[in-house]
Amino acid sequence: MADKRKLQGEIDRCHKKVGEGVDSFKETWKKLQQASNPNQKEKYEQDLKKEIKKLQRLRDQIKTWCASNEVKDKRILLEDRRLIETQMETFKVVERETKTKAYSKEALGLPAKIDPAEKERCHMRDWLNEVIDKINVEIDKVECDIETMQAQNKKGKSKDKNNEALQEQQGHLNKHRWHIANLEALLRMLDNNTLEIKELKNITESIEYYITDYKEPDFIENEYIYSDIVDMDIVSTCAMDSKLSGTQSDNDDDDSVTDDVTSYPVNDTPHDTMDHVPPSPNSKSNNNNNNSNNGTICSSFDQLLNLTAPGA
């Protein structure tokens, strides 16, 4: 019974994501149709591609549930699948139009020349986006497990055992967020041409290893995976911001667990301090003049009191 409730909860969350994803896809498609600037159109085409990839991942999960005997009522799943496939057909039209424009340039004898370095940069940009998408999928899974464990804790089922598993999942969640913050910072650096492709390639294997094996018992975490990247201060700041925002959102839950994950290295920047500045000779003489003036005023005031006193 508990497994069925968990499965139904996952289906409900998937159904919600499908609705949100379709709305986002339609909104981006509308912006693309209204865009007049070629640069804006290219940007919206890339955004549309990202949205359709998210919907395709949801479609793959729905196909798995549809083929399973554990789900009895599959009407909602089939409707979501048809809805996603409708958006996929829309995207094919957009993609075909984009390719047609490219071929028309070739027909005119104006083939687009792509610099090899820029081509490699585009490839690494696509790789970064793909890795970020993969970790976001893992985040969704971990958050789902955490919600299930918290619900079981409220019912008092194996609370001690659940707390251990809950802390472990919270650790995975924080690590995922840390990686996302760093990868997004690297993506910005790549777009701003402040990141060398060679340096990024040096860490691709370690990142892939983390994604595939982070749950394994013999997995060894490389906490300094990004430390040799150029402009590490920017990356570290983004990682800290992500970790702080993640901790704040976790504290909003009633059954949140203490974050006992090892903190990741962040470059510390010493705070500026002001040295003590000795008083100048002019300030000393000004103080003496003020004291002298105060004495004169007091003396004049005493004389005035004596003249106005009775019997003076």
C-alpha cells in the first residue's frame, strides 16, 4: 500500500511538471514568433530546445509507467504523453524552418563558416547544459525521497532509521546544489570567454564520475574539483549562495534535518582594515585654541555674575 501511494505521488508530481513544462514551451514559442531580431530568435530557439528536452524526459518516464502493471488507471498518463508529443511536433516545425534557412544560405553560395575554436566552445556549452540537466533530474529524485521520508516520520514509522536516510539524502541534495552553482558559473565564464576550454576538459571526467557513482559506497568525493579553474572566486561565491539558499529552503520544512555535510572549499578574501591614523599637529593646536577660548568665556561669565550679584 505504501509503495502504491509513493508511486501515485510520483505520478501526480510528473503530471504537474508536464503542465508547467507545456505552458513554458508555449510561452517561449509565442516569443519566438513575435521576435524580429535574429539574435533574439536564435536565443528563443535555444530556449525552446531546452524546454522540449525537459518534456521528452518526462515522456520517457510516462512511457515506463504506461508499460508497467503497477499503474491501473493510465488515462492521465496517456493524456500527458499525447500533450507532450503535440509540443514535439510543434518543435519539429520550428527546427525544420531553422534548417531551411541554413540550406538557403548554402544555395546562395554563402555557407556559414564556423571557427574550430568556436565550434569546440559550443560543444562544451552543450555538454555543460546537459550535465546541469542530469543533476537537476537527480535533485528532483532526492527531493521526492525526502518528502516521502518526512511523511513517514510524521506517521512515526521507523523514525530513527528514516532520520539516518534523511540526513544522507540531504547530503546528496546539498552536493547537487553545490555542483549546479559551480557548473552554472562555469557556463557564464564560457559565454564571457573567460574560461579556457582545456581547463574545462580537465574536469569533465570527474564530473561524469560524480553523476554516475555518487551513490556508490566506495565513491570518493573530490572537493577540489573546481579549484584549478580560472576566476575561482566567482565560482566559489555562486556555490556559497546556492548552499545558503538551499539551507534556507530546507529550514522552512517542519521535519528538516541538520546539514552535516562537509563544507566545500571557498577562497577566503581578507577584509579590508583601516590603520589607526595619528592626530596631525594642526588638530592638536586646534584643541589648544578651543580650550583657551573656553577658558575666556568662562572667565567673562564669572565677571558678569559678580556684577549682577546683590551688594556688588
